[in-house]
Amino acid sequence: MSPPYALHETHLHAAGCQQWSPHTIAGTSSYFAFCSTLSIYVFSTTTLELVKLIPGHEKCITVIKWSPTCSHTFATGSVSGHVSTWDLRDATSPSAPSSPTHTIDFGSPVLTIEWSPTSPNPTHLVVSTRAATVYLWDTTTSPSTNSSPLTKSELYKMSLWTNSNESNPAKALVVKWHPTDSRLIAAGNSDGSIRLFDMSTETLTKIPPMEKGVAVAAMSWDPLSDQYMLVSNAAGTTKLMDVSSKTMVRSFDKETHTVKAMAWLDWAPGNFATCNARTGVIKVWNVSQAAPIQHIRVGHVGLQVRRKRGGIVLTPPTYM
């Protein structure tokens, strides 16, 4: 009989980024991360070395979002309905076991999540599920055990609004917290409509779709106003909207491919950038005219863009 052998880790190789979920890449000035089907790979932006490999979920990860107020904290959601928060300060070595800081089960696949960007509520997270319900979770609390779904009463207390009572429930595919006004949360839905929730008055406003039945693909609040928002749908239509009057202020030239991300440019008021998952071209626009004012080719594949003070940060596409 052969003697028993012990297996020792010799190398650690990262798997590829999954291509079937639209929100599986995220980053800060210190770290960036991507998700395979079940694991999270965190890299240092300085050394480009793997900092942490986290077997994050038992079912496919659907979204990862970094906290805008805490560079070592991020959250993930999965098809299982679980949302977890993670703290990189617990990392000792890339392969050392990691446990989430908090985890709760919303009982339905998670579509997207969004952190509060302002200091009054830095631990608050908006969660959208396939059950057509949007929740608000203070991530410092876990009202249920990690293994048990939230009870109906717990879910009700955390819900901001639900569309589940509609004949054809509209699911929130894109959720955006206003960057400076913590009262305002906007959600772009699968039927093309937009829901605007004011936390101070607990009022929900429904804004009709730009094109009926065409899902919202990307949104971006104007950081200098609580009234204006850029909205783009899956058909490539992009418009500037006044949410207070529910009117479209400006229509822009229709894009050939769906806009996957957009961002206002801090150094040029009225300018914004868009990109898609098909071409390596950034289009720069100004709200005063319908056509783009500049095309910037940065590669041969699609891109995503996120705002950062003084510039924009480009990351590879999550799917083609």
C-alpha cells in the first residue's frame, strides 16, 4: 500500500471574470475586484497582485459594489438571495479563509445593490431583487441568521417599495443613490419606467418610460442638481430628464449599442461620458447639443466607466 500523501498549495491562479452578470467588476483607488461564478478576486491597484481570493457564495454571484466611503469594504449579492459585506482588513494572505462581516438572505435572486454615497448613512445599502422589491439594509445589523431567509415581517420592515402586486412586475435593474443628497434614490426598471423614492417624506414617484417596454440600461444623477438625471435604455436612447417635472429636457443621438455605463465629468460642468460593452470608444457629450463632442478610442473591446474626482476610471467589460 502506498503511503499517504499531503497536498500543499504551490501556486494560486485567478479564474476568469464571468460574463453573464452585468455588475461583477468594481474598484477603488486602492483595490479592484472581479467575480467568477462563485468566488471574488481582489487585486491591489498599486502592485496588481492578488490580495484576496474569497469563495463568496454557494450560488452564482450577480453583483459586487465597493463602499464609496470605506475603501476596504465591499458587498456582494447572488442568485441565492444572499447579500454579504466583506472587510479586507481581515485579509492575511490571498488564500486564507474569509468570512463575511454580515450576511442576510432576501429570499429572491439579487439583481443589483447600491451603497449610500454620503456620510450620514455610510453603512446603508439598497438591494433590488427579482421579486420586484427594493430594500434598504443597514449593513451593521443582521436581523436574521446567515442560513435563514428573512421572515415576511422583517422583509416588510426593510422594503422601500415593491412592484410585485402589478400584473407584470417591473424589476429594478439599475439603482442610483443621489451622490450628494442622501434623501433621493432612483431605480430604472425592466419595463423602462423609473421609480424615484424620497426617504425624507417616504414618497414614491413613478416616471413613465422613454420607450414603452424597453428596459433602463444606465442612469446617472447630475451631481450639481437634485432634479436632473441622465437615462439610457437598452435600445440606445439617451435623454436628460427633469425628475421633478417628469419631463425630458434633452434627447441625444441614438447609440448603435446599448450604453452600459455613463458618468458626469467633474472638471467640465454639463459634460458626460458614455461607453458600451461592444466597442472600445468613449463618447464625450455636452447637454447643450445632441451629438457627441468627442470620440476617444482606448481599446478594441468594450468598457465600463465610473466617476472619480478629477477623472474617470476605465475597467474591462463584464460581458460582451
